[in-house]
Amino acid sequence: MKIFGIGLSRTGTKSLTAALKMLGFKIIHYPHDRKTYKELTTGNCNLSLLKKYDGITDITIVPFYPQIDILFPGSKFILTLREKEAWLASMKNYYGGKPLPVLLPDFFYERKIRRFLRAAVYGCYTFDRERMSYVYDSHLQKVRRYFDGSREKLLEIDITAGEGWEKLCPFLGRPVPTQPFPRI
């Protein structure tokens, strides 16, 4: 079984990654290596790194989840949520006024994949309230329509509102750990 976090940035994707690791899954958060970049930008959703990992979280999968669903039958998808106004404030704080970093040799593919995914998911590189608001609503609508209430394939979880193990563990068929749910 593969697991894919398809929540937008700033919706608890790092906390989800940590929780999945605590449950014993080998998960990668926002991969930014050369091979993944080349695969995604050529439309190859059968990502090589999925031979080594049980899943991916953050926006890497957002533009591709329908194809990923077909390529990896039986996969689980987790849509991390956050109240819209709080999400917009967090996005403004994170992206607002900050240009995307220059493509320096040491971080060349990290910057390229960030540019590619920000353009593919958000349609912009920096914070634009109107655009981000549209993307937020559109993403939720598209994901919900695609999975059409399929509770065995899609879990919606609002980690920022305190949801955690009680929703995640039954969805994945795992016992609830004794440790608290990670909040990153």
C-alpha cells in the first residue's frame, strides 16, 4: 500500500509525515531530487523513489493524484485541511514578499522543483490572496469530486484543529500509538 498526502502547503503536511513515520511507514516529504524533477516534468508519475518509499507528502503529488491513483491501486490518499482564513494567513506569512530563491548550483534541483510545483499547484510563485483563495477552494472541490466519498481511499484530516491518531490510525489499519500526535 502506498500513501500520498495531497494537502496544500501549510496544512500540516510535515506533521502528517512525522505521524506516518511513527506508524512505521517510509515517507518522504516534498522530494526535490533531480530524478523526481525530471520524471514529474515529463509526465512520468511512476516515480522511481516509490520503489524505496511507501509514500510522499506535500504538494508533490497534488497535480498528479488521479494518475498516481491509477498507477498504484489500493493506495491511500490523505487530504490535510486547515481553516481557509488561517491557511491564507499562513501562506501570506510564508510566501508573502519572498521571491523564489535563485537557482544556485548546490540547490539547483530543489529550486527547480519548487518553481515547477508552485506554478503547477498555485499558478504563482509568491503570495496572491485572490489566487490562493481560488486554489484552496478549487483543490478541495476537485479532490472531493474525484474520490466521491470513497472513505476507503481518501481521509480528510485537520491536524491544525487537533485531529490526529483517532482519524489516521483506523484509516490506515494501524493501532493508535501511545505517543502524542506530532505537531510540527
